[in-house]
Amino acid sequence: MAMTAISLCSRALIKIGAKGIVSFNENTAESEVAMHLYSSVRDALLSAHPWRFAMAQATLPRLAQKPAADYDYAYQLPVDFLRVLSAGTGRKGQGIDYRIHENKLHTNAENVMLTYLFRPEEQAFPPFFDQVIISRLAAEFCLPLTESTSRAEFLNKLANEEFQQAKLIDAQQAIPNAIEDFPLIGVRG
């Protein structure tokens, strides 16, 4: 079942024994806490691991203004960008030297293919990630709504376990990366 930001927050609130919400603008403590914490928790979880469902590749547009130092070119990062995984040239998404500076990618490469994490719509989250975000939200909502530190610590531990389980599930979505360039393998001839 595809979830929305509101349904994810409602399930997290119910998990801590609070009343669910139908809007971020309800004028309740639950909706206010959910409104203020949801987007940062979501983005932190999406950025914390190279989730297969949140990976994208894009050819970056080169900017007219050159970097002040160290590199020849600057490129604009995508609007939905969260974190770089790798950068390359042509049809290869890795292998170039780069730096992220002021929300731009600086490099000496004349064109850039970026592999990055983006912010997908909540409806595109797989069920294993729904559970991770619900658990993490419950842990984050617990202290401001219940003032129970022991309960918050317990929920935080559960959220960390859910996160580890989700990483294992996500890792099974593709074959492992092969070692491409390793000096010891080349020496063996």
C-alpha cells in the first residue's frame, strides 16, 4: 500500500500511543511535532544509505561561471539531490575527481554523469523503507510528546534494528559491485 507523509506520521504516532493525524495543520501537539520533524527525518534516512530505490543518474549542466580555484568547471546539481554516490564522464557514472562546493559539483571533467541519491515521493518508498521511517519517526516523536526518555531510547534501538534489516533487504536488490581496479589483482598476471 502506497503511503503519504501524513500516513507515515500517523502510524508513527499510533506506535507511541498518541492520536494519529489527518493533516499537518490540525492545531494539535501531534501534528505540530510531525510537521516540524518529518522532512528532516525522511531526508536523513534517505541520505544515510545508498538505497536502490532512491538512486538516480543524470548528466549535469555545466555552469558558465568557473570555480575560483582548484577545478576548471562547475556543474549544477539536480533539484532533488541529497547526496553524491559517484561521478564520471560519458556513459560511465564513476571515476572522476570532484568536490561539492556551494551546491555545485566542481571538477576538471568536460562533462559529468552523476550517480546520486534523490528524494523520491513517499508513494515510491518500498514497504521495508516505510517500516524504517515509521520506526525512526516514532523514536523522534516520543520524547516531545511523551517525555519518556526510557521509551524514546527503546524506540531508538528498535529503529536502528529496522534500519539494519532494511539495508540487508535493499542490498539484495542488485548484484554486488565487482572490484574493477585493484593493484594486487593486476600483479598476479
